[in-house]
Amino acid sequence: MGAAESAFAENDYRAARIYLMSALKENGADPEANLLYGKTLLRLGDGVAAEAAFKKLEDNPEYQAELPGLMAHALLLRDMPERALALIENPDAKNASLAYWVKARALLALERREEAVAALNEGLAAMPEDARLLALRGNYEVDERNVSAARQTAALALKYDPENLDALLLSGQLELMRQDLPAAKAAFDKALKLYPDSITPLFSVAAVNADLGNAKEAKANLNRILELAPGHPMALFLMARIAFNDGDIDRAHELVQGAGDTLNDVPGSALLRGEIAYLQGNYEQAIERLRKFLVDMPGHVQATMVLASALEAAGNKAEAYQLLKPAAQRANATPQLLALAAKLGKSQNDPAAANFESRAKVPQGRDDIALKMTEAGQAITAKQWTKAAAIYADLRAAGLDGNAIIMNNSALVQLELGNKAQAVSFARAALALTPDDPNVLDTLGWTLLQSGQDKGEALQMLRQASSRAPGNLEIRWHLANALAANGQAAEAKRVIASLKAFASAEQQAQIDQLLAKL
């Protein structure tokens, strides 16, 4: 047992399982061995075998308090959230951490989100330094697009337990969201060092290595996953994606064909298969697969562009343009997408094609635009407003004042610097380029409101933004402020009420200040 306990303490769960299987072979009824064996299997994601180990302890009074939470976790791994909930209605105080975690996870699986938030809040009220609960709350905040709150929650989780796997993975995910690949890799590398045989950090490191262009390292990570879990669908998918990105279309095709139905539930597999089919000239097959992907991921830019290209190649130019035009009207449309939209728009005699063609132009001799955009985004994240303003000024001077993202972000930066009139001017320029983009509508509405110019127009812009992106919490917060400024207190309170469950402590304070004014 000593070797098994040491391996478990060092997060070497595969070694622990081997030691425990040997111990249980000698004495299958050993309660301590069965308990640790079950916990080890939980860490390895094997709910069926874990439940079987815990069932051997059901008649042992020594484990009655601890057992319900562990059994519930095993049931959760078996995708039985309702049965898991039934076991943890009245958790023992000593084991409440696991019980609240399982309860919140089970409620989320059942899409009972308000109850899940209540369970998390209750658990954190009792155990405010519980890293596992904090990480789960942070992941929920990410799902709700409340990234600023998630960052604060992740920082707290790591403060209380710097080696918590869920907190490290959350931290890495948040770094990915702000496109800081080195910082994401550092978080995932630490998780992998602490949990060397855990699939999730291993895959996360592989994915970041792939994004960084470290194909050799990524393939080594993926091969390790396939050693631990032969046929792992996500590993096969990423290997195929790496081959595709390397231009080896035949190898990518071979990998996805070899994986067969195992990739059916992998997000992005339909996109990859559609891209492969398009490049192989199988346009009808590409159209079928990409349409399927867009049902689940509406508005996905890459899938929309490839599907439009396939439709054009198949002779369906009108349908291709109808599909692509809304994406081209967004601020984040790439030059490649805009160029295709301009070509298709001209074929349909649409005057909007001229706007797309103008926005698709990239200044000659500037091959650093993507890098500069990344640097500006990082400066905004770090609240280095003067640096961000200088980068955007350089890009505008280079002829990119027709880029909606640059104009939109220029407005936000100038607002932070206190240059309110300039902020409104940039925001109007961005809206003229992409009049239907919710983020651009939000920026104009917010700058108008903050500058004290036209409160009525601000409210109009923010209503339009919220109707186009109803799940965006920041836009809803801006809308609540505009409603309050326009004397529409009752509606403002209703909007605020929908935000409170997802707000961080800092955001709660802002909400309370606004409510006090109402």
C-alpha cells in the first residue's frame, strides 16, 4: 500500500493503479485498498470500475460519510447526473467540497444552470478558498462569456492551490482566449508536469504546440496520448489537422478516414473533412459536411468561407454570396473573406461589393499587420492604453482606416484615454464600415453614453447591439446603463437582474452602485 499511496500523492495514477491491483489480488476485500483504488480510477476517468470498487465499501460504517460523494462522482463520469444528484442531497460537512462540486457539475449537465450557480455560491460561501469549486465557477463564467470575472476567479483558485489541475487548465484556457500562446503553454506545461499521465493537459500542450508551429513537439504529445488511450479521437483529429496545415492533404484524409466514426462527436471534425473534400475537388461532399458543421456552429468564419468557395466552385454563386455576405459585414472579416465576398457580390451586381473590395485591401510593404494587431490586443489587455493608441495610429496612417476592427478598437482606446470626441468619431467610422456588427454598435453606444453626447442615440445603438448578441454580458451591462441614463429604471433593473448571477465581486459593486442610483 505504501508504494500506491506515494504514487497517488505524486499524481502518478497509472502507477498507483498497478500497485493497487496487485494489493487487491492478494486481498480483494481490503477496505483501504478499495477506497484508494476507487479514488485512483476517478482520477483516470473510469467511473464504472470506480463505482465497483466503492460498492465493496457500502456495508463498512467507517466510510459511510465519505462514500456518497465518491459514488456520485463515479456516476457523473458515467453520464448519470440525476443519479449522482440523488446521492448528495445532504452532504457530510467534512466531505462537502466534493459534494458541492459534483452537485454543480450534475446540474450543469442537466442544463439547470440557475440551480448550478446557486450550488456553487453556497459551496463557496462555506469554503471560499476551495480551488476546485473556484475553477468550476471560472469555467462557468467562461461559458457565460464573462471573461473578466473568470480571470479573477482563476487567479483566486491558483492563489489558494497553485497545483490544482482544474485551475491550471482554466488559466491556460484564458490565456488562449487572449491569444497569449506562450503564457497558455506555461500553464499547460505546469499542469502536465504535475499530472504527467492526465490526458487533458497533454492534449492542451499538444494543441498549443501545434498553434505555435512546434509540429514535432505536438506530434510527440499526441503519440503519448495514443499510447495512454489508443484511438483517442481528439488526438487523431489534431494529428489530421496538423497534417492538413502542413499541406499534406492526403495524410490528413488518411487519418480522418482511419478514425472512422470515432471523430463524429469531435468538434471541428466536420469542418476538417469539409476542407479536405473541397481541396480534393469533391465539392458536393464538402458542401454537405460544411452545412452540417454550420448547423452546430452558426457563423463560424472559416467554415462559412470554405462553404461559400465550394458553392461557387459547384456553380451556386448566388447561394455562396447569400451565405458569405453577413460574415463580410462583420468587423472581424479577414481580407481573404472580404476579397471573396467582393468577387461574389460583383457577380450578383450588389453595390455592397465595393465596400468589401475596399476593406479587403492591404497596404503594400506592410507584412507586420497581424503582429501589430496582436501587440495592440495585448496592450489593451494590460491596460497600456497609450501603447495601444500608438499602434492603432500607425496602422491607420498606413492606410488601414478602412479596417473596422482597427477603427472600433481605436475608439475604445481613445475612450480610456479620455479623448471622448475622438472616440465617438472612430466609433462612427467603424459603424459606417460594418453597420450590423453588434460589437461595433456596442462601442458607438457606449462611447456616446460615456461622452455625455446623445443618450437617446446611445440607447438606440445598445438596443440594436443587444438584440444581435443577446448572450453578451458586457453589452447587456452597457444597455442597463443606457436605460438608467434615459430614465427607464424598471427595464434597467430587469436587465441588471439577469446579470447578477454571473458578476464578479468588482462587477457586483458596480451593479450595486447603479441600482442605488435607480
